[in-house]
Amino acid sequence: MSPLATRPNTPDWQLRVTDRDGTALHGAAVLVAPEYAVTCAHVVIEALGPTAGPGSTVRLDAPRGLPGWESAGTVPADGWWWEGSAPWDVAVLRLDRAAPGPPAAVARHRVGDRVRVLGFPNAENGRWVTGRITGDSGSRFGYTQIDVDSVTGFTVLPGFSGSGVREERDDGLLGVVCEAAANGRAGWMIPMDGIPRVWGPGPDRSAAPDTGTAVALTARAMTDLRTLLSPDLRFDLYVALDPRLRRRLRADQDLTVFASQLVSLAHGEYRLLGAVLDLLDEREDGSAGMLRVREAAAPLLTGHDG
């Protein structure tokens, strides 16, 4: 157990997703605003079945600090991402009653950061795992790998999905656990700055809290462009892209996936979003759709992206 564990009587921002009588654990969730929590979409699917999505409702409780508190959490129309587009595996939940404590303060991660994660497998009050962020990897673009300390005694097990990845010292929320491998010795998180902020304002120490929202809105606007809707025109654009982008993309990808990865890569990794928009401008010839893309991308076009 971590010596930094939250004091037993202090309400924590980590919640659980359980069944209606609290006997079956499906995963965790993190409180990001007084009336909103974030978890993995696959946690909601595990609780409710494959038809889960916007409008679905799950049960949450808060065994750490406020035993007996529970709430229904409903997925809003704009709070669901499952496999089709980044961030790939996220569900936002609107709570139907006041949260048991203050929301988490969102922070940005860096490679090498020491982190800790609280999960609930076979432990109502939670079990701590500690580790270090090693970089972007995993089954989806934008996931971040965490190598778990081998001396902790615990690894990332079923029941950790949706758990918050915390700064080791300051307890800031860096992301939510979404995957694990190597018998739980490696885990992956979805960084908080990659999740569109569809909830209200809350504590945030991120240097760019709206980046995830701007990336998602820009990619969504791109899917209306004839340059991407036409396979031939999309291939022509693909050929004109910087080679670093071409190595990470396929012209025949699903349109939504192609747009999401194009914006995420161009902005987040290579600072080429401005150049990509210029290529689109040449092909769109001042279309209304291109104006909407430019408007959505405006918060991203700073520094080298401009």
C-alpha cells in the first residue's frame, strides 16, 4: 500500500461503477466537476451490455470517504467515445446527486513522471499501484504507457479500468486507466488533455485545458470536407502530406478515424497542423466547411503550428 493513500475520512474524487446493489464491480470513475465523472466506455458496456451509449445510466458509489453515498450517472449525448474516434474509450457521466467531495485537479503528464493509481479489485477501499510514465504507445494513438513498479506487490488488474492516474506528490489527475498487459505490469491511460471537456469548469492545472476539445472539434469539422469525403481527393491529399504523417496514416481508413488521427498527429506530435490546413485550403477553395475547420482549429494554431 502507498504511504500517500488518501486519509480514510477525506472524501476522494475516485468513484466506483457497480451494479444496482453494489455487489459487482465494473470499474472506476473520476470526479471532474461537481456533477460529472469520467470513466471508460468499456466499463459502461460491461455494466449494461453492448447496446450501451449516450443515454445509458450506471450506478456509482464512493466507498473512500463517504460510505453510503451513491448516484446514478447518465451518459450525455456528447459524452461518448467508443472505438470510432479519439479518445476511443471514454464515457462522461452526469450525476443525479451532489458529489461526495471536491473534483480532481487536472494536470498534464510528462514522460518519466512518477504516478500512482487506486483500483478496487477485491478491495472496497481500494488498492494502490505505483509506476512511471514511459511514453505514448498501446492499441490506440494517444494512449500513454505506465510501467508498474515490480516491488509494489499489486499490478493493474480487472477493476482498475476508469481509475485515475495521479501525480505521485500532488495528487493531480493525469488520465484514466483504459488497458493493461503483461499480467498487469504495464498499463495504459487516456490522458485528460485528450478528452473533450464537455462538462462544466472545474479545478485544472493543465497548461492547455481545451486542447482535447479543439482537436476533437477540428477533426469532426474535417469529416464534412469534400476533400476527405471523396476517396480520390483524400488520396491526393494523403500523397501531399509530410512523410512523417503518411507513415502513421492510411488513406483508406475510416473517415472519422483518419480525421482524428490526422489532427492529433499533425498538432500533437509534429506541429504541422498549420501546413495541413493550408493543403486543405488549396483543395477546398474557400468552402464553408473549410471555414468551420479553421474556426475549430484556431485554439491549436499557436507557436510552431501557426
